[in-house]
Amino acid sequence: MSYIELYCSHQGVFGGIQKPFDKAQYVVFGVPFDATSTYRTGARFGPTAIRLASLNIETYSFRAEKDLEDVPLHDAGDSSVSMNAKLTVDMCKLVTADIISEGKAPIAIGGEHTATLGILQGMGEKAKKTAVVSFDAHLDVREEFLGLTLSHATFMRLISEDVGPAKIFEVGTRSVCQEELDYAKEVGIEFIPTLQIKREGAAKTVRTLRQKLSPYERVYFTVDMDVLDPAFAPAVQNPESDGISTGELLDIVCALCDSRVVGFDVVEVTPIYDQGISAVAAAKIVFEMLCHLEKSRKI
């Protein structure tokens, strides 16, 4: 029995599209976890809300000129979680390792951002050749936060130190502390603040990131929905004003979706704080990224 079968339970089908696992290129799994939340809780309900929203969005992408129905997609359901963050991260690691061992790309929906640590751990040695691009209002590189050394506020530091990816880029940054700025400078984590995106525009941001990503053979994207301004995604665990729009995010991330991308996650939807706006935006982001990845795979 694989870890996917052992740890994942079916909770619906993303986008209403379910190809057989052996025919799929992309495998969706949810991580309904929010045990380290330090402001708003409820991201555990994110995967269910995103799936529900995905069933009510038309599947054609004008951006990619492709239909999601043509994407070889399999939804494995939600991974098992624990109130213990380490156990949850470990389960994400095992599920991801199984997906990758079958030559498929992991697509995670969440749930708090801590899960990204487990996903990258699941890549094993390949993670060291992977550039990580995080779209997030926060750097999340604190050494500890409110007594926790493994949490949504520290996971990127753990990725830097324990996983050791080829490079970390953070995009949409606008909420940091001095400790994080000092650490990022010390270890070479680069970030593009929201203010820079607004001043330079999405097109120039894409050119900048393409140039920075050019040396790397593998790329992983992680999208924290709080990268968006609360006007576009109010239901997140740690909303931060003065963010980018959904259109700006899609302009940037879709332009970067090429054949080097080995997977992605979209996390931090906390649906109890709105009437579905944030879940719809998250589902749309997943749709568009999948369509662009499949388009690049076919070129």
C-alpha cells in the first residue's frame, strides 16, 4: 500500500475532473491543518472550500487558451493531519515522495503554510536542485514565534536550513520584522516587496524573476493567499493590507509556469471569514497554473 492510499481520504474531486491515477500528470491533495495558527484559525476548512468553489468555475482558461478538462489531473483527497505539526509535516513528506516516485507533480491545497516544508522534504535530494518561489505577504523566516519553532511563521527558515533548496525567492513581501530581514540577507533569500511590484508593474516583475530563475533546472511555487490584498482575499489566516490584486498575481505566476515547474501549493484559505470570495480566487489560481503548466508540457 502506498502512502497516498494510507494517508489520503477522498473528500471530493477538484474541478470535477478525475483522471485515473496512472494516467494523471498532476496529483492534487489537501492538507486540512491549522494547529500552529497564531491569529485566525480555520484554514483546516480551506481544502474543502477550494474544492467546492472549483466545481462552480468554468474550466476554460483565456490566459492559457486551454481547458482544464484536458489536463491529466487526479485528486487523491485530503492527507491525514495531526494536532502535532511535526507529524503532519511528515505525512505531507511521505505523500509527496510517493507522488514524485510515480513521475507526477504534487499540487497541494491548504490549510496553513507549514505544509510546504513537508512537500519540499518529500522531494528528497531533488529539492537541493530546486528553486522555491513563494508568493506571500510574509517572509516566514523567524527562528521561533510565540514559543513555536515549527509553525506557519518559521517554516521557510526550516526549508532554508533543513531542506537546502537551490534558491529561495519571495514575492509580494510587505510584513516582516528586523530579525527576518537580517536572516534573509545573511543566507541569500531574495524578495520582491509588494511596493516594488506596484511601482514597476507585473511585466517587469516577470522579467526580473525570469532572469533570476534562469540558472535553475527545477522550480517549485508556493502561493499563500495573503499575498493578495484583503479586498481580493479577505479570508486568510493573517491578512495584510496593501497587497497585490488577483490579476497581478496571475499575470506573474502564469508567465513563470514552464516545463521546469515540478509542483505547487495554494494555501492559507480560511473560509469562515468571507462568503466564498477567497476560495473562488484560490480555485481560479490553481486552475490557471495547471492550464499553463500543461500548455508548457505540450510545447
